[in-house]
Amino acid sequence: MISYKKSIKILKKSKIFIKDEIIKTNNCFNRVVAHDIKSNVNNPSADNAAFDGYVVNSNETKNLSKKNNKLFKIEGIIAAGDKPKNKKIKKFQTFEIMTGGLIPKGFDTIIPIEQAVFYPNKKNPKYILVDKKINKYQHVRLKGSDYKKNDLLIKKGTILKSNHILALNTLGIKKIIVKKIPNILFFSSGNEITDQEKIPDWKVRNSNNHYIKSIDKNFLFNFSYGGILKDKDESLFEKKIKKMINSKIDIIITSGAVSAGKFDYIPKIVNKFKISNYFKSVAIRPGKPILFARIKGRHKAIFGLPGNPISSAACFRFFVYPYLEMILEIEKEKPIKAILKNEFIKKTNFTRFVKSNINTTKNGKIEIRILKGQESYKIKSFVKSNVWATFPAGKSMFKKNEIVDCFFPNHPNKILH
């Protein structure tokens, strides 16, 4: 049995290669950027108005005061979307300008419409009266003040969300290079597993495939269900691996049949193939019987998860997802740090994944409370939980008010960043 820390090191050495592809920006939600994306234009593309008002040359106002005021002749209106005016500008002229309108050459600042003094009157304005110095670039959105051409827009390894889609479309980027979505083929195993609705006491409903399929979009993979492997299906599973090696499937995941029982044939079949970086059984709870292997010379990997639903969920979260993160070259997920509100004791050499509840107090502290019912067969505590709290090996006693690491069960922490 190896430590959880060592198992993650093995996964890091076992990365399979996921190819890139070019996709349309509007289809990039939840995809992973394969290369840095740079802005291909300035944003804003030109100086424009941040406010409705009157555009003037600030230089022409530097000596103005209540006693030494000046009338600026209104020459027209500039709306957002109007083609820039190229006419020669005379001194002490102005244009009414709408938000988003381009600042004509010769002008560099805006007097808000609420501050304008009209002459001869507001109903029939011919001029605006200016009686003070107006600072340069007042209410002006400067060219490139948001992004300059070739500025870094989105880093490689970023999971694209709606805010990124908005930015990409604003800057006119219609196609980008992303990582292809890894393809996972999933098998349940065991004679006791059934897809039937009404079952006798000696059968178990097939839930693990439904759980993992339900989180495929959050955890960035395509899910295919291979069905239930029965206790006599050793040769069938061997054939499935052979087929997978020459298919578009990147990872096979099984649930059950990875321990040391008479019908636990997953390890035996996996070891028939040329494999590397193999491990079976890690010092964790829940989920101790877990298997990993990479097919030697091929960009294919196999995970054998426990059959117990909670153990399977924990192993997917803390083995399969970190592996997906590595092969997609996503920045490593960061834990949420929370204050432990009840004492926890475990075996020193084991890493524990504990069903817990996280909340924020009135004064802004993040607290974590361990739930009752940590046995791996109990789903009630999983239903009530909203995070996994992780307790690393090397320590047995965790006292109240210690800081612990937490991870959301059904989506990566980074989705909230």
C-alpha cells in the first residue's frame, strides 16, 4: 500500500497526451485554452466618450474663469457608431457627443451634459459657456486603456467561462486553440449490480455510472457508458481494453472488482497488458482499493475505482480529476481553507476524505463542520455535505479551530475563481 502523496506523484509521471483543436469562440464554454491568447486589437479601438456631453479641447480652457469665460460654438452631434469627422476644427468649437462616440481629432476632454451651460438658452442652444479649466481626458475612454494589441488576454490552461466568451467576442477573436475533451469509457462491475428499478435484497442499484456522468461537464470529459461487467466477464473486459487501445477512448474507468476477492479480476486483466506506473491500493479512506495503470507506449490510462458509491465518488474526485487536470495542463486546483469546528481523529498513515459542511460566519470566517456518518456505505451524510474536507497522512489528531483543506465534491474549486 502506498501513500496518497506518492500515488499523485505516479499520476504526474503518467500523463497521456491530449491533442489540440481549433474551435469557434461561441462553442468554447468549459474548454481548456491550449496556448496563451493575446488581444489582436486595442480595446477601446479609439478614444471615445464615457459620458454624454460636449467634447472640447482642454488647452482652450486653461485660462478660463468666472470672470474670463468663453462661448464654444456647437457644431453638431456625434453618436456612437458615427464615422469619425475629418473636417478642420476651429478654435472654441464643440460637438455634442453621446456615450461611445469617437472623439474627433483636436478634442481631448468632455464636459458632462449635466454641467453644460447653454447659450442663448437650453431650448435653443447655439453655444456652451465654459468658465473654468477642464482637465484633459475627463470622461474619455482612451485607446488601448483596457487591452493593448498583443497584451495577454487568457493564459494557457484556463478553463473558459462566460466572461471569457464575452471578452473574446468583444475583441473579435472568433476561433481559438483548445485541448480536446478527454474521452472516458466507464464500466460498472459485479453480479450484484443492476439497472432494474425494482430489485431484490441481494441486488444493488447501479448508481456510480449515473454520478460520474452527471459531473462530466464540470470535470471536463466526455462520458461513455460500457455497461455492467459480470463476475464471469474477464475475457470481455480484456477485449474492451484491446479495443480501447485502438480507439478514441483516452481513459477506461471501472467501478468494483479491484480488491482481493475471488471475482475481483480487474487487476489481473490489466496486468496482462504492457503497462507502466502501476499502483493498486493507496492508504486512503474512503476508497482504499483503487488501481491505476498507463498502457505502455500508448496514450491510454486505466483507473479501477471501488464499487462502493461513496468510495467511488471520493476516488474520482481525488485521483481521476487531478489526472484530468494534469493531462489538460490546467493550473493546479487550490483548496479552500476553512476553520475546523469539531475535532477529528484518524489513523496516522492514512489520508482521509471526509464528508463535511462549509459555511461563512457573519464576520466573514469560513468554517467547516464534519458530519456524522462517515462510513463509506452511508449516503445520507453525502447528501447533506457540500465539501470534502481532506486530512493528510502523518498526523492523527486534528483539533478544533485548526485550518483544513476543502474541495467541492461536484465541481472543481477553480470554477469559482
